[in-house]
Amino acid sequence: RKSTTVDKPCRRIYFHREKGIHKAFRGSLSGLLSVAACGWIEGFGGMKIVLAARVGIWAVAFVIALFPANAFPQAPAATPPLLTLDEAIQLAIANNRPLKISELEVDKSNWQLKTTKTKRLPATSIYLFGSGLLNSPTFTFPQGIFGKVAGYPVPSRNMDVSLSSGPTAYVVAQAAQPLSQLYKIHLAVREQQLSVDLNSEKARGQRQSTIREVKQAYYSVLQSESALQAEESSIKQYQELDRVVLQYVSQETALKSDSLDVKAKLAQEQYKILQLQDNLDSQREQLNNLMGRDISTPFRVEQVPTPSLEETDLTFAQETALSQRPEIKQAEITVKQAEYGRRLAKAQYIPDVGAAIHYLSPFNVELLPKNIVSAGVELNWEPWDWGRRKDDLQQKQVAWEQSQYQLKETQSKVLMDVNNRFRKLGETRTLLAVAQAAQAAATEKFREVTDKFEQKTVLLRDVLQQQAAVANANADYAQALLSLLSAKAEFEKALGED
């Protein structure tokens, strides 16, 4: 067709319309009128375009132009609730599932202790046996066996009396009070009490482990959030650098490859943000799981103050650990348990002596009294056991010696653990100071290089290299801070602090 004065503008407008008029002219009433005008002009110019087919598109464009997207109020995104470190620890102590299992094990031990104590009281039992005779047992009374009455023998002739004429039943009840067994029961109660103490120390150890894991998970979330914020700042810097380089390229003072390098670095930083976000989501799920709640529960963490760098006396730390560590308490309880086990083995030589009352009542049985009650003393003793009790005593003796060695080994391992954690804590303190100094130096140098680049006295690759150095310094500092916080948590656990 012939060119007109509105040819190029209309072609440009129709190009935008074909690409999506609602995107090209959203919020622009003048743009919509331009499209309508071009359609009118081209209609008169002989173009085979039917404007009626475009009415629907124009109507949508008109609505979008009158009501842009930002004209509708949108509810702000809800801010996740703040979760402090103390709150996370308290939630974990109250809801952590492995910790609950350990605490329930203590409750089980307490119930077992109460069960053992009941053995001091009299043992009662009732036995009922109902039966029918398979034969016909009888009692024979010879003539005159009961003497004579008025010169006549009693009975006057031999008599056969059946034991029963139908179903029979026997009720046997007894109550026995242990006497000599009270010493063995006392030893068993003390041994069971030690089991309660042992499970309590295990629960305390699980509690300390849970607190340490919560702290480390919290610090990891905090470090990831800080790293994510640093990467976002780095992306802003790369975007600004990309703008400056594009300006230099347009002025032919920089190469197009320089601009592509910046874009590649920008894409790489965006990929790092994706990785950090995925890692942060996983760490939040882990922390939620430690707190015993839904892993998808949203939250945000607060900045934790940097631990103070005061030195801790190693000798005091060792003494504290030896007096508080659950592992040592458990080893000491195991020694006591072995001692009570050995005493119980010796007590097996004592005969079982007790007082007892027995009651017997037969039903539908002839000739036998209906109620028979007796009281007396019971004795149960095994004089010959063919060396069984002696061998059991030797076994308990060996177990006691093993517990002694185990206690010393545990104490040695605890001291080595305290020393190792103490050295790690000192190392991370020094590392944090080094990382902090390197971060400050890299940040200042990046500022200087950026200023020189704007003055065109350094190359772009110098800026990119220094930007990478700043990112590495920030990452090193964040990692050093996380290492210090984790080392402090490990050291506190090594001391056995609750």
C-alpha cells in the first residue's frame, strides 16, 4: 500500500496490538485512542481490516486502561511471626518427640519401681478347681471301727461311702508374707531405683542434645538468611554495574563482551539465590521438626548477638564437666547397679522363709469338712544347685569390674571432649576476627575500585574480581560466625550444662 504520514506510527501501534494490546497500552488511554485512530485511517486507506473484529480487544484494552493493575488494593503479604532462640528452645523442650520418648521411659521406670515395692507386702492368691469324677472312689468303713455304743458295733456292718455323687469344686486361698526375702526385695528396690536414675540421666542427655541441635539449626537459618540478604545486595550491585556498562557500550567506551560478562555474573548470582532459598527452606523444616510442630510453619529468626570473646578457664571447665556430664552420671549409676547385682547374687544363698495362711473349701464332697484354715511358716530352699549360684556370683563380680573400667574410660573421653571443644572455640574466635578484618578490607577496596571504574581508570574485570572478593569475604565471615556459635553450643554441651 502507499505510504502515508501515519504509516510508521500505525505500523508500530499495530505491532504492539498484535503482541498484546492489553500489555502495550495498559493504563494509557492515549495509546488506546491511537489504536482506534489508526484503525479508522487504515479503514479509509483501503486496508482489508474489519474493525468490528477488533471491538472485543478494544473493549478489554479500554477496561485495562481505566483500571490499571495497581489501581486495585492488594493485601500486603503477611509477615511470618518472629521466633527467638529462647522460644525455639522452649518449644523443643515441650514438644520434641525423641525427648518425649526419653521422658516417658523415665515414667515407665517409676512404675516398675512401684511394682517392685509391692513385693514387700503379703502375696495373696485364690485357686478354684471345678471337676467331675471319671471313676467312683469310695471310702470303706469296717464294722465296729468307731467302737461300740450300747453293746452294738459302729457301724454295725461294713459300709462303702462314695466320695461324691456329682460335679465337685475345690477353692484354695492363701496369703504369704515374705520374711527372709525382705532383704533381697530391698536390694531389688534399690537396683530399680538406680534404673530410674539412669533413665533420668539419659533423658537429661537427650535434653541437652536437643538444645544443642536447636541452637545449631537456628544459627544455620540465621546464617542462610544473612547470606540471602547479602546475595540480594550483590544482585543490586550487579544490576547497577550492568546499567553503567550498557551506558559505556552505547558511548563506545566499553566492549559488548564486557556487558555480557556482567550479565553472566548477574545470572550466576540469581542461581545462588535460588540455592540459598532452597537450603533455607530445608533448614526451616528441620528446625520446625526439632520443635515438634508442622514442618511448614512459617517463622523468621532474629539476629543473635556475637558471643563474647572472654577466655574460659580450662581446669574449671574440666571440673564442671566431670561433675555434670550425663555420661559420667550414667557410668557411676552403672557401677552402683553392678554392686547391687553382686549383692543380690550373694543373697540367693538365703532360704526363703515366710508366714502363710491357707484356706481350703471343697464343694459336693462327702466326708470332708467344708472349711479348712491353717496358719504356719513356709520354707523354700535349694540346698544343692550344682554350682549355679556360685557361677552367677562370679558373673556379677566380672560385671562390677567392667563397670569400674567403663567409668574411668568415660571420664577420660569426657576430658578429651572438653579439651577438644575448648580448642575449637579458641580457633573459631580467632577465625572470626580474621574474617571480620578481611571483610572490611574487601568492602573498602571494592568501593575504591568502583570509584576508579566510574572514572575509567580501571578495567571492568577489576571490578568483577573485587566484587567476587567481597562476596567471598562476606560468605567467609558468615561461616566464621556460624562456626563460632556452633562451637560455643558444642562447648556448653561438653560442660553438661542444661
